[in-house]
Amino acid sequence: MIDLSNVSKRFGPRLALDAFSLRVPERSIYGLLGHNGAGKSTAIGILLGQVWPTAGDVRVCGFDVTRDRRHALAQVGAIFETPAFYEYLSGQRNLEILAGYTGPVPRQRVAEVLNWVGLTGRETSAVKTYSHGMRARLALAQAMLPNPRLLILDEPGDGLDPEGIHEMRQTVVRLNRELGLTILFSSHLLTEVEQICTHIAVLHSGHKVFDGSVAETRNSRRLVRLRVGDFDTATRELRQGQLITSVTGDCVELANDIDTPEVVKRLVELGIPVFEVTPTRQTLEEFYLELMNAGRAAKN
């Protein structure tokens, strides 16, 4: 659905993206992560033909964006930067006007997308009466007007309260599962990304530092929560025996080809009381922070 190949972008002397490649499978929910200034919005702007790449190939829905933007984006809906609406007009009238910029849209389609985002019943209310969450859903309705196969969303949960974030999450999941839409979005909300994404890509200072399934981030480290009588002695001995490779809080990371029974056996041999040995998984937040720390260390 999306195929970026060695895409770079310079703004004067600053390299915003450096040989960035990304393939987004059809019907996936793909999260684009990174700190402010990492290159996320630049990448999305390039995908939408609003930012011209310095180098590389950009294909969306099988078409080259730089050579055939009209066909490439014909089945793409997007929220990019802060959506603007006519405050004194209703949500429904806003959509009718905005749709008219690219071509007439039947009133039935407007009603359909308003229903999909949960604004039925408030469609005739002036936008100035909408909450921040309702405005976010109206922006999503606008992105859905062309009946897209692909949605590209730049920080769709930005500024939302917990209820609004929950509503946006549920809507994104429904659009993917029930309509089969492919969705690419950038976000700082790692908990939300972990709950709904099938894949992620992580940018650090314009460089891609990870690209893969969310499942891979969970399985990247084999962590075990360890509660024993003498934690310091236990971890020292397990390290010396090459059964573990690192210690983080009350968790240890197992060495390759080592399983928990071998750890328990060694602790019993040492006479150390064992209260808990529980396999656990690394959170996306922990995985992300490790990548960022590694990126900063490599830069220094």
C-alpha cells in the first residue's frame, strides 16, 4: 500500500530524512514513532505530495507520488497538521463544503462518514459547540469522504483527553477491521500504539532505527521477573554462569538457549530461596526508550 525506498529530504543544511525506506502492508495499522523533529511529519508530507523529496522513490497505492500524485492519492484520506473548519457552520455543512473542493460527494456519503465517527445526532450543530474530541472525529470524517483504501493520520490523538483518546482508538480499530482500511499514523502515545498497531517504524533524527511487527518488540528481550532471598548474589552468580545477560529492576534477561528451569535449578544449587520466577514481556515504551538511548549513544 505504501512503498518508500531510500527517501531523503534536506531543508537547507539540515537532513530531515536520511535514506528512509518503508513498506506498509495492506490492511495493517502502522505506527510511525519518534521524538519531535525525528522526521515523522516530513515523511507524511512526502507521502501526501506536500513535501518534495530530495532523493528516493515514493509509491502509494501502486503509483509514484512525485510523477502521478492524482492517481497515487485518489484513494487516500488524511489528517495532516491541524484541521481547520468553519466554526459557525455545522459539521455536516463543513464536510459538504470541504468535499466540494475536490468533487461533489453525495449527501448520503456525508451522513455515512458522520455515523462512522460517532457524530450522528450532532451533525447539524455548529462546530464552535464541538469538544476537542468531536473536532478530531470530524477531521477523521473528512479524511474518509473519498472512500479511501488508505488513511494517513498525523498525531490523531494530539490534545485529546482520555475519553477522546479511547474513542479515537476504537474508531481506528473499527475502520481497519470492518472496512479493511490500511492505516498509517504518527503518534507519541505509545500505550495506544501498542494496543492497536500491527506494525511500527521508529525514527531517530531522520534515521530509521526499527521497522517490524509489534510482536517483535515484545519478543526482542527474554525477560523474567525474579524474586529471591538474595537478589544481588543471585544475579551475580547467574551472570557468572552465563545464564543471564542483564538486570533491569527486578527482572533479568535470559541468555540465548537458556530457559527458566535452568535458572531455578542453579539458584537451588546455590541455596538461594526462590519465591517467583515469572516470564514477562518488554513493553513498547521500554523498547522505544532503549532505541532512543542507543541512538543518542551512537550519536555521541
